[in-house]
Amino acid sequence: MIAKHVAMKSVKKSDFAELVKYMTDEQEKNERVGFVSVTNCQSDRPDAAVLEIINTQGKNTRAESDKTFHLVVSFRAGERPDDAVLKEIEAKLCDGLGYGEHQRVSVVHHDTDNLHIHLAINKIHPTRYTILDPYYSHKVLGQLCGKLEQEYGLAQDNHKANKVGSENRAFDMEHHAGVESLLGWIKRECLDQIQAATSWAEIHRAMQENGLELKERGNGLVITNQDGLMVKASSVARELSKGKLEAKFGAFAPSSYTDAERPKRSYEARPVRSRIDTTLLFTRYKTEQQGMGANRTREWKITRDHKNRLIEEATRSAKLKRAATKLLGNSREEKKLLYSLTSTALRNKIKNINEQYRQDKETLFKKYQPQQWADWLRRKATAGDTEALAALRARESAQGLKGNVVGAGGDQRMKSAVKASQDSVTKKGTIIYRVGASAIRDDGDKLKVSREANKEGLDAALRMAMERYGNHITVNGTDDFKERIVRAAVSANSQVTFADAALERRRQSLLSSNNQPENKHDSPNERGRRAGSGISGVGSAGAATSRTADSVNNGINRFGFPSKPNIGRVGTAPPPEARNGLRNLSNVPVVCITSGSEMLLPGNVPYHLEQQGTQPDNELRRNISGPRSVTAGLAAADSYIAEREKTRLKVLDIPKHTRYNYVKDGATAFAGTRQVDGQILALLKRKEEVMVLPIDDATARRLKRIAVGDTVTVTADGSIKTKGRSR
């Protein structure tokens, strides 16, 4: 995880509203904006919060620096924490910077290879109206990121700065624009030659051969090229600072070489190193960029002339109407009314013409907007240019998808076109497809369900993998993801095989379980026990995890004996030919049930029924005291926990609520009691977490005698001990 402050050097360009507009702009993509959060504002709507924050910034008239703190938090490729974790990370970063009480708007973006959060923070305090500029914010952010990575189990990054500011800016330019910087070119091409010089003359000679020049600027030295670009000499290497060079060679001596001497080579903006040759593609890019200004000016003139012509025609038409009105023999009041209607119609028409011109102008400038090399490649790849897509994927920074992915099981390649709708293309060449509520990412070798990995998304990913790689595929990721992919393949009856032998055995196991005769001939009791209790059968998740794939595949049950189809007892169910048909009453065969009476289990109740159980018949009886009454309140505890967790996403002061676990005894702090659906719940606080425990009436009366914050002890069976007494 990396957190970076995006500084705004020019105060005139600092605009909180424009920043929030960029953050919440969908940019004609479905897979861009995630959850939007507003903190410490009166309204949860971003537009209303922007007005409130701008008014707050206006209260401080003395501050001359930027009043907006733009923070970007980026995660490793493949890491996608849920919204609750992202909200906690955002809150802890702001608290660490001192912005815990400040107003902010946070937006999560999903349109790149790395999930990231944009935070627009108001530096002006909402009540004191003082400005806060964190001291050495990059060091504080590095320390906070290190702690959060350990706390939430994220991949650890290096947060110690080992480069100066200019080096970081050059690296960012190469990474985002895809073009080699002057600083990077000097380091890679001629730094060794410059460092090998033993005098000022040799240094100037090395500079001249590479089309560079070493000059004095202020109190230091700069290196410039023939186009006027310059970098600090100390940014290239610390040994090239003015102080160290003068200590080695004496006072600085200017270069004696003239411009007439032609260098052997010189810096030219070229694409960064790639695994393929992009020379022809970069030539196309430069040609389009050079002619872009002239084309934009020409089309802009055509659009402007068209607007002026429409206004002239509207004015001429209005003039003719006024002349016709003057020749009419109507009264003065009637002519005055006609003149007014003509003027109103002319104003509305001119307004519509100017509005259309404004829209055409915006479209024109967006069409001919200058683009960096990486942005141009992404636009061409989105339009279907395969060469541009290959160039994006061949960049050194593009390392492919990680995590829960589906790929080819052999040397198969695309067999047919992908039928999902394309949403966008990232700078690393990852195509994002949108399928319902899910997003599927494709890097050319693997597929990944990145958001809302529901059944629909898994089915779509499986179909796309079969269309692209054939029927033999590989699955990598967590055990849960592999199990869900296998179940999706079985439920869809897909003709797919897995390269992993264990997954293939699991798929065959599920297929054989679905096709076993016991699903057709067993009794209602057996079907109810399978569906409700999870003892056996495919429909039980517990059975799926308790039996290994090898034992199922070899026909051995979970007790170690050969498994046989359970056909049930004779006479307890109608024969197969008499089932599932519409018959008259006289045609229904009589079945004799010689065994004990049957009863409906919870598993026999269809899920679509509103009432899943029977009503209690002991309403006049008192509740039974003791630990067993706690089990009856688990539903109430879960309901209360769900309500608290939902509210915690909006109110950061609410601690995390969980159900109390009965693993071992432990001392906790009493935090009060709550009553939900007639059930009394005890709140026990341990560290920063509140645990919810259902209790009986006697325990509730006993807890009323102690104060909030007192220490209580909970035994392994759920009993609460207070001051040496337990109940």
C-alpha cells in the first residue's frame, strides 16, 4: 500500500469543486467509481458537501497556500479490500495526519490495475478555521502505511525514501506517460562516462558527445540538452554536485565547446523499454500529435463559421417578421405584442445556437486533446487496435493479473470473440469487461473476476475462458475461489476440464453426486435430512467439505466402507412411475407406511415460504434460565450486530461489534445491556471490539448492579461472573 500527497504548486489551480468533480466523474465507464464517502459534513451528498467545504475555506482569509490536501492511497495489484476495510484505512490515515476532525470527500476508483482511493481533504478546520499543513507528511504516511499493512494483512512495500524529489517526478513521468525522461536517459546512457572524467575538460567533453551541457545555475549546477530541458546535476548523481566537483577539480570552468560541433548522440523522447519493437507505432503517434493542432484549428473555424451563419439567418428572419408586423393594419397594442414575441423567439434561438456551439467546441477539443504516449496507446487499444494493445502489455511495468484468476491449461489461444461488453483498457493493457454487476479483467493470458464475484460473474468468466482458451483451463487463487469455479462449472453443465488434478477430481465428484440414483428414489425423510442438516448429499456445504475428492471418486463413503445408493425403505414413498403427475383421486395408489410416524424437518420447508418454522405452543410458560437460553438469542444478537456494523460505516466512533466466542475464559469490560426482539443482550468490550452475548433475565438483573466499565469474567459455557459470584 502506498499513500502519496499530490501537491498543488499553483494556488490558482487549487479548486476543491473541480477535484471532487474529477473524482466522481464516471468518464463514460461502468467500472470506475466505487463507493463515495463524505465525512464531517452536514450532508452525505458530495455536491452539498462541496458547497459546505468551499464556504468553510472562505472563512480563512489569511492563508495564502493551498487549502486542499489531495491524498491518493494505492494498493498492490490483486489486493481488493472490501469497503469497510477501505473506510477504516482512510480514517486512520487522516487521524495520523491530524485531519480526523476535518471535512473530506473520499472516492474509490476501480478503472486501473491498482485499486486506489482519492481523498479530497479540507485543510481548514470546520470550527476553528485554522489551516493545517502536516510536517513532512511523506514520512508520516510511510509510517502509517507500514502499520496498516501489518494490521490488515496487506503486502508490504518499502516506505523509506531513497530518491530525491526530482528523481521521483522523473520516475512518475516514465511510469504514467510511458516516455523516457531526460534524467533517466542520462543515468542509463552516459552516467558512467561522466563519472569517469578526471577534469572539467573531460566532463564537458563527455557532455558534448551526448548533446548535453553543464552550466551554473544559482548556487549549483544543471545539465541541459539542445531543446532547453534541464535537470539538476546532483539529481543525476550525488557525486555531480557543485561542491563535490569543485573539491575534486577546483573552481568551476565553463565549457569551451561550440554549438557547431555535432554530438555523437542526443536525448530524444522515446518510449520506455519494452519487450517488443514500438518504433513504427511511435512514429504514428508523433505524426498524429504534430498534425493535431492544425486539424483542431481548421475544424474549430468551420464550427465557428457555422454558428455565425445560423445567428445571421435567425436575425434576418426576425427582421422580416418585424417588417411584416409593421405593414399589418392592427392596433398599436397588437403590434407591440407581436414585436415582443419576435424578440423573445430570436433570443431563445440565439441561446440554443450558442449552447450547441459550446457542446460542439467541447467535443472538438476533447477529440484533438494532446495525449501522452501511454494515453494514446490506451485510446487506440480501446478502439480495437491490436498493435497498441500489444505495446501496452509489453511494457516492463505490466506484470499480469494476480490472485483469483482463470487461464489456459495448455497452448490454446483465442477461439472466438469475447461476447461481453468492453468497458475500458488500463495502461498495462488489461481489458475490463462488464457483465451485469461483475467486472472481468483480461490481460491476454488470464481472466479475473475483480468485483462482485457472484454466480453470474463466475459463470461469465468461465464461458469467456472456454471461448478464449478452450475446454482445458487452469484456476489459481484461494481454495474458496477454486471451489466456487468448480461448482459453477458443474451447475452450468459446462464441458470443461481442469488442469489441476484435484480440481478435476472434485468436478467429477460433484457430477457423480448429482447423477446418483439416491436423489431420485430416497424417502422424503432422507431428502429432508440431507437438505436441512447437511449430513450427506451434494446440497450440503458441510458434506462437500467433510469428504475428500479422492474418497468420493473411489466410491468410499466417509466411514471407510464401499458406498451404495440409498434407495430407502420399501413402502415409505410412492413408486417412481406414480410421482409428479396430475391424477384423479381414484388413480392415486395407496401407500402403506408401517414404520413410525413421519415429521417435517426444517429442511423440508421450501425456501420461498414466508414462515420457515412453527409457532411456539408454550406462550404461557416462563423462559428457562441458564446457559441454554443464550442459544435462543443468537438471532437477536446477529440482528443487533448487523445494525451496528451498518451504522459504523457512517459513524467512525462506533467500535466493531461481533458475537462473543466461547473459546476460553477471559476478563472483559462491561459496556451495558440491550434488548432486541424480547431478548436481552450483554455488551462486553475487549480492546477496541464490542462482543455481544445473549443472557437470561437473572443475569440481566445481576448486571444492573454493576457500572459500565467494570470488569466481568465470561466462562467457556457463556456464564458471567461478577465480584466472585456467577449464575
